[in-house]
Amino acid sequence: FKMAANSTTNTSHCSVNATICKGTSCVLPDDNFNQILNLILSTVLTILLALVMFSMGCNVDIKKFWGHIKRPWGICVGFLCQFGIMPLTGFVLALLFNVLPAQAVAVLIMGCCPGGTSSNILAYWVDGDMDLSISMTTCSTLLALGMMPLCLFVYTKMWTETESIIIPYDSIGISLVALVIPVSFGIYVNHRWPKKAKFILKAGSITGLALIVIIAVVGGILYNGSWIITPQLWIIGTIFPAAGYSLGFLLARIAGQPWHRCRTVALETGMQNTQLCTTIVQLSFTPEQLALMFTFPLIYSIFQLVFAVIFVGVYYMHKRYCGPTKSDFIEPAGETELKPEAYGQMNGGFTSNENNTRNTYDTIVS
């Protein structure tokens, strides 16, 4: 590619190899090494993610999962957070920081994306409701087929033509299949061989955390030429995921959800499908526009991970020094009572003796 010189172009902050520069934002050209590395890593990471989601399915009780579908109050709260709070928050942040139109659209696309599968892994580590987490991720991905175009139509009209934004329905469909099939196998294994499912869950939860870190590092390496950007996007990329986690937790609590479900909804709200956002941006805009907006999904993915790690750390500190409480497992009125378990064994991956688990809870309650 060649860039025409003009008075508004500033290349002083750009690498000599950059093909697209706008102000202080640059995108380096793809080379064969990056293309081959991207293909190999995408294949490996997709297989690993499928295995991790299979292990997460090993912690899903089909009766409880179906209970969330039949009485979808928790799913409805998550839907309101995902397609109500997040797009509105992105809209407010874009207005507040007065970013360029292309950058505002990138922020809004991120806010309109469905939840990512990383939230299921993190929900496990904070003793969340895994049945709710997986049902929320599945439903948000399915509903994104209609809700993403609607939200983008409502919020982006002042910055761009809505018709210019291409929704990759095939990518959404692939994400849905990649989630549903491994989880379904995991649910079946948990139903038929519960003891083996515990071992698979333990291995998968550890692998899942490692996978989240690997994806973040790989993204930084593959797009290392895209990190010199305007301060406004750094600030928005920091505030946006933090607001998603906080508002999701607050709304779930206002709706009367127990604490373990509040943690689940918070993670489902703040943890967005950044890969889908990147795909939409690449498909929909010119190279000049891409130079201004391509980096935002990368920034968001980093800070959503940073705040998620802080979220998990605060939870474990609370669990260690404050201990479990009975109210953490009380179900909302009218719902099936949860069979409580000890704090650290809520999701069962590290449970070696079910009788010890029950005895621990009886001691807590008494």
C-alpha cells in the first residue's frame, strides 16, 4: 500500500514500515510470518478453547441449566446488561471524550458485541453459577444475530451510515456452534460419569486461565504496530470494561439475585467478544478508518482481562478473610432452592469428597 502525503498526516510517531498512518495511530503491514503465525495459532487456540468449553460443560447440571431456560429471570437480567447497559455506556463514553467518528463507532461496536467465552472460565474461578454463565453466553450469542444490528442502528446514526457496518453472521454462527457443541458433550459426560467430569473440570479450569493469558499475549505480538494511539481511547478502554463489571453486578443485585449470580452476571457483562468486534471493524471500514479504530478492541481485551484478574483476586481475598456466609447461596423467592456447598467448592472442580463438602456447609449454617 502507498499513502498519499498531505498536510494533515503526521508520520513522526510511526514506524518506517507502517503503511497506514493517521495522527499518532499506525497499522503495520502484514507479512508472511504474521499470516502463517496467525493461522497456526488461530487453529491451535480454537481447538484448546473447544476443549476448555468441554471441561466447563462438565460442571453443568442439565436440570439446573434447563431451570434457567424455563425461568429465565437471571438470563433476562444478563440480556438487559449485555444489550442495554453496554451499548449505552459506550455511547456515553464516546460523547464524553469527544472522539473521532471512526473511533466512536469502534467503541459502540464493542459495546454491542455478545459476551465472550472467557467469562465462563472466570465464572468458575469466582464460584459463580456455571449453569447461568453458559446459558447467558449461549443466549447472548444467539440474540446478537438480531440485537447487534438493532443497537448499532440506534447508537451509530450520528457518526456513520449504519448500512456500512457489516455484521459477520457466519462468525457469530461459528462462535455459537463452538460454544454449544463442546458444552453439550461436557454436560453429557457430567451426567454419565460425574467422577471423571470432576477431574476434567479441574484440568480445564487451569488450562482455561492459561488460554486467556496466551490469547492476550498473542494479540499484542501480532498487532505490535498498532499500539501508538490517542489518549482518549486508552482512557475509554480502561473505563469501559470496569463500568461493565460494576454495572452488571449492581443491576443483578438490584434485581434480587444472590451473590454468586451477581458475580456471574458481572463477568458476563464486562467480558465482551473482542474477536467478533475486530472482525466487524476489519470487514466494514477503509484502511484509513481502520488506522483510527483497529486498536480499540485490543485495548479493551487487555483491560477486561486486567479487571477480571482483580475481580478474581478480590473475591479470593474476601473468601479467605471473611469466610462463607449462608446468604451467598440463598435463591430468589419462587425459584428452586440451591443445594449450597462450601465457598471454595461451589463449582466442584477441586472437590475430593462430597460428604466433606456437605459437612462443611452444615457447620457453616449452624
